[in-house]
Amino acid sequence: MTPGPGSEPLAALLQSEIDKVAVLGLPPLKDLDVSLPPPATAASALGSPFVAGFAAALDAAVFGPRAAAAVAIVDPPTGVAIDRRQCDAGNAAAKDWSPRLRVGVALEGFRLPDDGTWCLRVDGTEVACVGDQQLAVEVPLSCAPDAASIELRAVLRGGDLEAPGVIAESAVVAVALV
């Protein structure tokens, strides 16, 4: 595909922005007064397949999740065991106090809060989400009476601010109850 007339300034502008982001670590389009086009669904209503395709590609590039994003739970480590009495102590104590479990994560290809948040699931239920640059969270330690372990999973969420989608999930870390 041969670039059309006038595409050189656009290519230079785009390369300049890529260099600013990649080399200098600056936010994209920081120095430009840019108005984003309407979402792809609105663009397709304009009747132009080119406009609709361009708007969809721009939506994916600006608002889409990062393909290389990954998350892993690093604390507690896989195979760790905790004393079941810690759960029982919390159940017997005042309702405002319970033992806490610290969970730390490592992120790859995902920047907080630019790309979204990370959330923690305990036994399949999302109990906390972190949107700032915090890589650990403490959650109340709660144990079902007949449970042999507690399952932890970290989830990366991003995209739509109203209903962020799941971008990546960690492997399950099972904390044994002894």
C-alpha cells in the first residue's frame, strides 16, 4: 500500500509520539489537543466503512487491553499452610476484628492505574480490587468449617470504566488449612 499525499507529516507525528512514549516514558498525545472520534458503533452509523474501521481500530488501540499483560500471586507462595485456629480466633473475637491474609502480586505488561486494576478472588469470590500502584492487599481471613484450603486468584481488569473486563488471570494459589 502506497501512502497518499500528505501522509508524511502524519507518519512523522506518529513516530514522534511513539518515541516520546517508548523512550522518554511520557504519556501518549500529551502535547496535542486531540479530539477522539465517537465509538465505532456511532462511526458505523455515518455510513462509511473506512470511518467505521478506523474508529474501531482507534478504539482498540486507545481503550483496548494490553495483549501481553500477566499477573501472578507471589505472596503467599504456592504450597504454604496456615493454622486453622487463626480462622477460629477471628470468628470468636469481636465482629470488628478478624485475622488478615496478605496477598502480593507481580504484574507483567500492565501499568497501574493506566491499564486498569487488579482484583483478588478468594474461593471464587472477588473480595478486593486495587487501582493504584499498590501490589499487595490484606483481606480478612475467612475459612469455611469443612474447607481444606483457601483458593486465591488474582485477576487483571481493564477497558471499559463502567464494567472493566478480565484481561488476565493468575494461576490458583491454594493455601492449606492445617
